[in-house]
Amino acid sequence: MTIFKYKDEEALGIVLSVDTATVIIKVADLDKLRRMQVNRLVVLQSSKPGQHLIGLVQKITRSSVEQEQAGQKEADEVEMPALPPQLNIVRASLIGTLIDRVGTKENVFRRTIETVPEIDAKCFAVEGDVLTSFMRVIANVPGEGQKLSLGHYTLDENAEAFLNGNKFFQRHAIIVGSTGSGKSWTTARVLEQAATLPSVNALVFDIHGEYMPLTGDGIKHYRVAGTGDLGNKKGLADGILYLPYWLLDYEALISMFVDRSDQNAPNQAMIIARTVVQMKRRFLEADNQKELLDNFTIDSPVPFSMDALLEELNRLNVEMVPGARTEKQGDFHGKLSRMIARLENKRTDRRLGFLFQPSEEASKLSWLSDLSRTLLVGTSQQSNKIGGIKIIDFSEVPSDILPLIVSLIGRLVFSLQQWTISEKRHPIALFCDEAHLYVPERAEGDAANEVSIRIFEKIAKEGRKYGVGLVVISQRPSEVNHTVLSQCNNLVTMRLTNAEDQSVIRRLLPDSLGGFSDVLPILDTGEALVVGDASLLPSRVRIQEPKAKPNSGTVDFWDKWLEREYKEGINEAVTAWRKQNLK
């Protein structure tokens, strides 16, 4: 049954002129003009029966025609025809067509304009129940079952805003907004709905630990091991993640161990490659892994001994070889000293204990399967049927290697999905909070950033075919890698006050919606512009408050300062700072 059943007397105005996809509408009734607000949807009569043209109001103009005529006559002395004293003009951009029936399907929306409205064609409002029904068609959301709901449309609180959950994750998404705009709320809103799905599968990269309040059977929290976890024999079952060095691929190993400014860097990189392969081979031989021995590479996730690696590097660094008359220095004599010192410092750094001081179980070949099952299995396949959404707390990871560690998990997910046969591949979404910290626009010579950018660009470009979706979350979209952003076909943007950030968002919008971004600096807290494949029409949405709010709320400075007394924890803070541990 068709959605639009308007009567002529319900018309808001008539088409005055058409220029490609831009329509000028004349509204005679002032009361009806008030219903045509900027960014509101309108429907226009099409020249084809059964088709309805959808427009987005971009500009509303009220002018005194009498004054304009007088000024014009003085300038050029040309007699103008009589016009009404007031001219109410609405400019709308045509953004799609709703067809009553296509074959057996009813109410089919297409993001194309096959016709243009005739002059004097009537224009109607899209609001209330009609708006709700129309947006459900747009999002391709069935009438029954669980739906991805963001909240309600700002211009009509009676209309619920749905998204197509499939397309939201298939086509990648961006959630951006300035500090305090409601960005974390929006993310939490999406997560808490996804958590109710029986086989949900997602990883949340929680950089500051702000998603700790999110709870439920569909959510489980993990934490990258901090200094206080070393030696206490806790592991995956306790929510503690060790990410041993042997999980790093070649480029990541080189970025960590080799200083590229060193004149001996090429030699050091070559020796690392050769020696690591030797160490991995030695491990597989000791473990009697004959099948793996014939096929593994330096990038294969095979354990190896760091002690044995250092022993071999030290041997090469002091090696003497036979000469013509006497012994002479080997090819690498003294050329590995800086690298060895660098490696020793990192190995003994307790902040990097999750890398270089893994638990005994994390040094076994079988441990990788346990880690992979923990991170990549949905709720229904978890041992206790809980925890399809895995929130990983990176707050204790040093900032200088944060890109390396986050990208390590990203590469782990992508590689496992890539090597899983298609019939058994279960889709997984990566929520990249504070993405500008580890997927920056420019690496600026930082090896860790280069590794991270390479991995996430690969996921953004190829992840869809392997069932890996990205949700990029950031307060500074101008500082996020533009290649990654360009692959995201869904945009949820909260208030943005920075001109550079606004410019990035405008470039992501279709050309016909250039004016849609003008409201970015004035959006209210918790209000967002939603554009993309998950909701084919651009929408202004008020995000519904999540049940559990992230720890990212804005502090009320003035109110706190008004308090006569308050709790202080300076001594505890100093101790935690020294221990590098909040517990």
C-alpha cells in the first residue's frame, strides 16, 4: 500500500521553477511555510503516475516584493509586472524517488531522479506517521524483529529513526563529533542494541577505558595487561590480554627493534629477518611440527625465544672470522650494538610486559587458537553464551606503541577472517574509538604509525569481502587517515566546531547535499546528521540516551567549584602514577 495519500488541499506550495536537481517552491500560506523547515523532507508530484519525488529543504526565503520592485525600477527603469506583497520561496534539493510498486515490491525507494516535477506541481510535507513509514522503507527495516534505532528525528519527535544494520556495518561507518557533542553516547547506543543479538560479534578498541560502564550478557570486558598484572598468572579467562612479540609481523618487528635513523638500519633489518626465521624454525622442530616447517614464513604467528634471539644477535655483533693471516671482524661486528641495546631496554620495560613478559601459556603454539576464539567468536558460540561484544581497554598501553598494538589486533582479526573458509566465516565489526591516535592522516616518519595505517587501510579497502566492518570514531576527522574515511559509506556526525573537521565532512557528503553540513556547528548535544547507505536519505536525528553511559561525561566545573567540600585523592594518584597501575 502506498505511503503517500495526499489530498490537494494538504499541499504546502507549488513548484515555481526547476534547475536540474534544485527545485524552487512558492508557498502562499504563512502557516504552511512554518512547517517547511531547513533539512525537512518534502514530497513533490512527479509527471509519472505512481512515482513521488523526494526533496530536502535547503533554504527558506521570505521577501517583500514591493520593495524589490521599487529598487529595481530606480536602477534600470524597467516596468515590472505586479506581484503579491510577500513572496515565500523554498529551495529544495531532489534526492530520490519513491515508487508505489515495482513488480511485486511495494514502496521502493531509489536514489535516482528519473523525472523532474512539472511547473505548478504540488509539494507536500513528510511528517508524523508518514515520515516513520517512509524512513522505514528507506532503511529497508522490516516491520517485525530487532532493528537498529538511533533515536528520533529532530524535526518530528514522533518518528523513530532506523538504520539498516546490514549496510551500516557492511559499508563501514564514521561517528564523529567534538568533545561533549554526544559521540560516545551514540557509540554506546549502537553497542547496547547490537549486544541483544544472539550471535553478535564485535571488538571495541577502548583507548581510555570509557566504555567500562557498558554491561550485559552480550558484552565482555578485556584489558591489555598492565604492570600490576605481570607475574600474577592471570590470563584470558580473567579478562587479561597478553599480546606476545611473536604475533608481530615483519614490518612491525622492524619498527619496534630497528632505529631507521641508524646508518646500519638496513643490515639490522636483514639480520632480524634471518634470525627470527631461524628461531621460529628451531621452535617448530622442537615441537615436531613437520607440516608447518615446510610452509611457514617470517609473518607466520609462530612463537620463538627472545633469549635465543638476543644470544644470536650478540654472537654476530662480536663475531670474528678467519682472515688471510689472522682473524678479522665478521660482517656484522659492532653493527648491531644499538639494536641490541634497544631490544634489551624494551624487553625489560615493565610497561611492555604484555609484549615481552607473556604468561607461560602465551608461549605455546596452541595459545593462539584460544586468543582467536576469545576475540573472534560471537555470543552464541562463546563457552558461557555471553560476551559477543568484546571491549578491550588499552588505557595502560604506552602511547608511543599504541598504534602498533591496536593494529596488531586489527591484523589478527583480518588475517583470521581471510583464512577462514567462506561457509564458516562469521562477520565481525571493529569499533575504532579515538581513531586519530592510531590511524592518523600522516605517519610523519613514525614507523608504528606507518604499520597501523597500512593495516587499517587494507581492512577499509578489503574487509567487506571477508566480513570485517569498521566503525571509525573520532573527535578530529581531519586527523584521521583520509583513505580509511573515503571507504566509509555511512556518516553519523555530531556537532563539529573546527573548520578543518567540517571541511572533511563536507567532502564526504554527496554534491547535492553541500548545504546539509551548514548546521554542523550548531547541532545540540546528542543531535546528529546521518547520511549513507544505511539510511539512503540524509536525516537529522536526536540520539536516544543509552541505558549505560560511557565515562566521558563533561565535568560541571562551576557547580563543582561551588561545593564547600569535596573528595580529594592526591596521595592515591601519586601512588598509582608511580606504580603505573590504577588498582
